Amino acid sequence: MLRRLCAQRGRAPAARARQFASLSISTSTGDSDIGVYELDTIYALSSAPGKAGVAVIRISGDQADSCLQQLGKSTALPKPRVAALRKLYHPKTKEHLDDALVLRFPHPNSFTGEDIVELHTHGSVAVVSGVLEALSHVPHCRAAEAGEFTERAFDNNKIDLVQVEGLADLLSAETEAQRSQALRQLSGDIGEIYEGWRDSLVKCLAYTEAMIDFGDDEDDVTDAAYEAAVDRVRALADSIRGHLADGRRGEILRSGVQVAIVGPPNAGKSSLLNILARRPAAIVSSIAGTTRDVVQVPLNIAGYPVIVSDTAGLRETEDIIEKEGVLRAQQCASDADICVVMMDIQNARQLHNGEYQSYLRHGAFAVLNKSDQVDESQIASVLETFASKQRDQLLVVSCANGDNVDVFVDKLATAVKEKLEVSAGGSSNGALITRERHRQNLVECLSCLDRFLADPYQSEIAAEDLRRAAMAIGRILGRIDVEDVLDVLFADFCIGK
């Protein structure tokens, strides 16, 4: 009989009907009305496409071992998890395709929870395309869709939805900090926290429902046990509230710290951006108002993802296009995580104006450019016009000769690090919320717990509040109601993952 599909975490099988190869009806006694689905065996190139020393082709499904046998002249299978050298042949033409290292991972101890075979072939385009074409001739075997290997791992309870998202983040990580955060999520650390909260809620719900069913007969249920459950809910609410008070660091780390460079025209904003980017990312000109729109450059600063935005010069203007650029600059500064005010040192008095003072009061630091055009006494005279506290926010540089630009980069790196650091009293066990979806469900969970704690002795209403709170945590983990999330998430994966 065909192997039955693993339970799919409450998701409707019809939503994945395109993956089913056949519908087989057992005719054995007592089982004639039961439909048994069998998934296709899938294959894909799992390593990067293009010319390489080695390519990895992954096969997953009931027919994985059969695929290997049909690509070889021997039906003998290698030992599980032991690499073996095999000659690969086309199943139809019998043409020799390549000599490959072969690895088998029998179910359920594999990434997908199904039988997996990996073919480590030579990495030329001709070899890879030849092997993939040969696999298309194996019955019940087809090319995988984007993210389908990971989707099967999720369906077979090998990973939860938080880990799936962690894997997606790991595949797109560009900095050390992003890699570290994604790896922690993929390893299950964050999922374990949420799973622990959900288990705790389920136990408290059991006590609440026991009070509804037996409260009139059992004093123990209504007193000691239920009071303990209320205390547990209170402690859990405090933990979730602390977890939410993370300054959105996880989401910022995923998308990059937004840094806006603002200031009047011809202050050197575009020059500074080009120095940071190490390329001519923005047009530099002595003509005021050259930059009309926001120019963004993604950077890796001290291992952190940073998106630096050069903006239009802030000034009063009647030019409609430049006016729109100024509005965009102001909005960019308002939305930024870190604001850098850039000013020609000879016009530093403008920093005392209301708009720039507002930026400084909200934590921005000011870069006084063109120090090469003034002497030391003039620099000292400019700095003396600022209070000692604000003086710490000032940095004198020259984009023309590079003076103090390295100090600016260090100062920016420190600001980025401080923005992303988790304080000791921050989120649970240092874990960060990485997606708005998680945050929304946690907020909903906390709202339900607060309602419960407001009047925990309205037993039937209290039980419903706990039930909804547990469901909100369950949605984070992918237990329920996540079909739309999955469709979007898996579509962003590469084909062989």
C-alpha cells in the first residue's frame, strides 16, 4: 500500500492538489472507501546554477531510490549517509552521463522527512542539464517547484513555520548579523520559546475548562490549581510584553538600518555617500540642487546591513521638482533609524536653526564638511558656538581629502550597533521578533491575556480568551490558518530548496 501522507498541521490537502501524482483507492477489506494520496517524487539542482566544480542535484519522495536505480546499471543501493561513486546513465538511451558521488537519506531521517537522494555531479552546464533531463524520464518524477523541498519538510513536521522563515532569511542574508539572526531562528531557538508559551497556555486553558465542568464539585479546582493557572498567565503576559518591547530590532536587522543624510545644498552629502559606497552612486556637482530624489545604497558596515540615503538639499525653493525633492528628503529623515545632518563648516551656524536642532534633539549627529577649506582656529571658533553636550554630536571631516571620514564610519558603526543591540532586560532570552506577522499575533495574544486577567473568574469568557491567545501563538508556528503566508513564503525560495 502507498505510504500515507503525514498530517499537514490542519491545512486543507486540496490547497496542494497540484503536487499529487495519483489517487489510489485501496480494495482491501474494510478500506475500500479510503483515498490514499501519493506525492510525486521531485528533483532539482540544489547548488548554484552555472559553471562550477561540483553540482548537487536533490531528489525527494517515495521513488527517490528507484530514480537512482534507473540512472545506474546496478539495483544495489549505497548504504545510508555513506558517499558512493556511481556511473549515471540515461534511463532511455543508456548513454553514460557522468560519474557522481551519491548519498542516500532514507525517511524519516532526512530534511524533507521523505526518502532523499543527492547526486554530486561535475558542475558543468552540460552535465547538470543532461542529468536533469534524464530524471524527467523516470515515472512519477517531476521537477520541483520553488521552495517545494522546504514545504515538504514543513508538511512532515520536520520544521515549523518560524524555522521556514529563518531558512528564507539565511538564504538571503548579506551580513554577519543577518546570518547570525537567521541561523538562530532556523535552529529552532525562537520557535521553542513560542512553543513553550503555547504549551503553557494550553495547560492554563485545561484548568479553566476544568473549573467550568467541575468547579461546583471540586474545591481544589476552583482554588489552588486555578489560582496557579492565573499566576502563570500573568507571568506569561509579562514575558510577551517584554518580548514585544524590543525596539523592532529584529525587523530592522532583516531589512537594514535606514540612515538618512540631510542638510542644505552643496554640503557634500553626495560626496559622503560615494565615499561610503566606494563608487559614484550619486552625481556630484558644484551646482546647488543637483540631487532631486532620494538615492539609496545598501552597505555592510561592521557586519550590519545599512541602507544609506542621500537626499535633496533642504532649502526654500519655487522649483516644483526641487520642492518635491525637499519633501521627500524630510520624509526620509523622519522615517530613518539614524539621521546624519551634513553641513559646510563655514555655514555651521545653520545648525542652530529650528529644523536642524530638531534632528539633533532626536539623536542625529552632525558632520561638518570641508575642513580642508578652513584652518584650525576657525574650526575651534565654530565648535565653541555649540553647547558642550551638542559638541559631542559634531564631527569635522573633509570629503575632499578624506580627513576624519574613517572616524565618521566608526561613529556610524557604533550608532548602528547601539540601534540593534538587545539590552539585558530586553526580549525573551535575547530572541528578536523578525517579522510583522509574528508581532501582530503576539499583540493579539497579549490582548487576549489582558482580557483574561481583567476578570479571570468569568470562566467561560476567560476560557475563550485563553483559547484565542493559544491560537495566535499557533499561527506564528504554522499550526493553523497559514495557507496564504505559505504561498507567499515558498514562492520566494529558489527552486532547489
